[in-house]
Amino acid sequence: MTVTFTPPQFSTARRAPARAEVVAHGITIERLADGDPLPSGLDRADLGRLGFEAKAGQVQVVPSDGRLVAAVGLGGIDELGTDGLRRAAAALGRAARTRRSLATDLASVVATTNGLTEADGVAAVVEGLTLALYRFGYRSADDKGAASDRLARVSIVGSTAAGVRTSMERAEAVVGGVVLARDLVNEPGGSLTAPKFANRVRRMARDRGLTVKVLDEAAIRRARLGGLLGVNRGSTHPPRFVELTYTPKGRPKGTLALVGKGITFDAGGLSIKSGQGMMDMKMDMGGAAAVVGAMSVLPTVAPRCRVRAYLPMTDNMLGGDATRPGDVLTIRNGKTIEVLNTDAEGRLVLADALSMASEAKPDAIVDLATLTGACMVALGPRIAGLMGRGDGFLEQVEAASSRTGERVWRLPLPDDYRRMVDSPVADMKNIGGPYGGAITAGLILDEFVAEGIDWAHLDIAGPAFTDADDAEVVRGGTGFGVRLLVDLARSFTA
């Protein structure tokens, strides 16, 4: 059976409810050491004997007056911010997932320190705790791993002011978007074909009140999306191209466009991947999933800008008429690309989507794509590469990254590297040389963003999928980019 994740229900409270089986307190290193009384139920000497030092991520549970009290390490007070609090809440969530005694009701007292407002603290706790609890899978009915016991309710103890409740509700909506993205990425490629992916997005859009438009194969041909059609030639499943629009109440303060790579499975085409290389390639639509997750949140968080999304969807297979190395594709904006490696397909479908997005003349475009292994070589598995144009807009993306803890690092797009993708028969080829693969891919995408439009390219090949738990990130699809995009939309200035 499918393991379906149900997030806990959150509420605010002045004090821990009597029904709460566990009361959790965040403890800094300084508070543990300063000699002042600790929260009720925690004894400094007992914690010391148990090895609790308040290091970030430590969780120590002790019995007290018929229930449990959890001491959650926050680390040093000078280093504590939203990311640290989010990670601490994730450690508590992971403890709740692995200890049956924490499986029903929890009260968490949010620490506020170092300029951190209670509203921001509550949002960090909701995100960290819930996302660390996430599960996805297919289990037989008698598999004990599919047991239904779970953390059902969490009371955030402290202020019950409207601003705090609003922050909590907004965080729950954002978590819902991340969960949606994770579910989409984790769905096997044989199940989530392009038509099924498009149908799921259509249903989400109608539920959330977004405008949606789905182009089938015939409409894609009429739209001259040559890159998407070229990649799809080896597939038995037709492609789809989905457009979503969020429109705020009142006059929009600018327009932001989001583009997501939606390769539902990447076998590499005729330039076939190795068996090892394609094991996780159901995640190659992680960019599109992040955009879908973010768009699902916008009606709740209500940014003042208009947001449009463009999602090219197909798998990259080896059918009888698959695109051959040496074929030339004509993209929506009329530029041509010589395909020398069919496994460099993401830039081909993104070229069409960026062209479409540019035609609507937004103030800025962000694209997300699990694009290059080269970016993982440069930045590792947890940091996305950031490239683009318009320093002011790129700084907005970096600021959103800093606030959400979804890390990015800016890479250059030097003009002199453009010759690395020169082709003797087309406007460009789809690969560069053996070095700088993330940059040359970015330079190809740059050709399809119209002049005068700010643009950010996020290569999320590393952080979109993981094989190990870490803080609020759990094994499988991570939903990387959802929180960043939502924050960017809320703070966007044209």
C-alpha cells in the first residue's frame, strides 16, 4: 500500500495543554551553563549525567509528573537563527518519529533570541518538525514500517497573537507545498508520465484557484516547441506543456515567471545513461515539482506580484524514432541547437519554456532544473548553483535563500565561454567541452531569455534528491526550491 503522509495539526497555546504527552523546550548552551533554573521537569545535573550538552540537534527526553519533557539542543545563542531553530525542530520531529512515546501529542515552547521574532520562530518550528516527519513509499499491508502511529497534534506554546497564528498557518501552507513537491519527485517515472503529471497539476490548480492551461502534443506542435518535441521523440508517452497563473487581488506589483524542468524520467536517450546513473532519474522533474509546490502555496500567502509558471513535461527515452546525435532542433524563438548528446536534454525543453516565458514580458524569470552533474562536482549535494543576469534580482534570490536555508552559490556566465558551445551547423550545440559544464549549460539557457528581462537560473541537481536524512530533509525528493520561491514571490520587487 502507499504510505501517505499526514502532517500534524498545529495550534497556538498560552501553556502546554494537559493532553500533551510530551513538552519540549529549546535549550541553548548558555542557558544550560548559567545556573538559572531550567524549565519545569528538567534538572541540570540529570541532563549532565545523560550527556546532554545543548549541542545543536541533541534531544534528551526525561519523565516528569506523568508525562515526558524533551530538552532540545539549540547550540550557542550567537549562532541561533531561523535555520538553527528549524534544524532543532527537525531533530525533535525525528525523535518523535522513532519513539512511540512521542507519537500522539506534543507541546513545543519556542525559543526567541538573537533578534528572532516569535512569529519567525514559530514558522521555523512548523517547517522543521513537519518536514522531518515526512514519509513516502509503497509497503505491503503487513509491513510494520507502514504502521499508522504518528505525531498527530502539536501545540506551539507562547504568544497566541494574531500575527503568530498567521505565521504558523502560512508555514503550514508552505510545508504543504514542499510535501506536494516531494510526493511528485518520489513517484516512480513509470507512474508519473507527462500526461499524468499534467493532470495532477491541473487538479491542484483548480483546487487552489489558479488559472491553468495544458497544451497536448498537437498544441505543442502548433506552438513550435521544437526542443520539447525533440526530447519526446523516443517516448511512447506524449509530452505536455503546462502554464499556471496566480493573480493577486488589486493591481499586481510586477510579474514574476517561474520555469521548471519536467523530465519525468531520464534514461539519457540514445546517449544512454549507465544503470547506476539512471537509478534515481525519476527525480529529473524536481524543478517542475518545486514550481508546482510553490504555486500551490501562493493563494494562501498572497504575494502582491503576479506569478506565471511554465512547465515542459516529457520523459527522455530510446524509442525507435528518438532524436539522434547530430540532429538539429529549432526552438520556439527560432534559434537552432545541434544535439550532440541526447542526455543533455533539460536545456532543450527549458529553451522552449524560457522563450514562452519571455514572450509574456515578465519583470523577471527564475528557472529551476536538475540540470548538470558538473554543478554537483562544483558545489556538492546540498547547494544549488545560481547564474543569471540582473544583479539586483540575483540578490533578491540570494536573500530568499538566506531566509529559507535553501542554499545557493553564484557562478559566473562569462561571455568568452560562449564559444565553447559554438556549432558549425546551427546557432549552438547542446554541450560544451569537458570543463565548466554547469556554466556552459547556463550560457545556452541565456540565449532564450529575451533582452531586458532579469533572469536567475538555479541548477538544483545536487539538493533536489538525497539518499540520507539531514535535519528537515529526508531521504528521496527534498522539495528544494519551494520555500525559496514562495519567499521570493512574497518579497519580490520589480
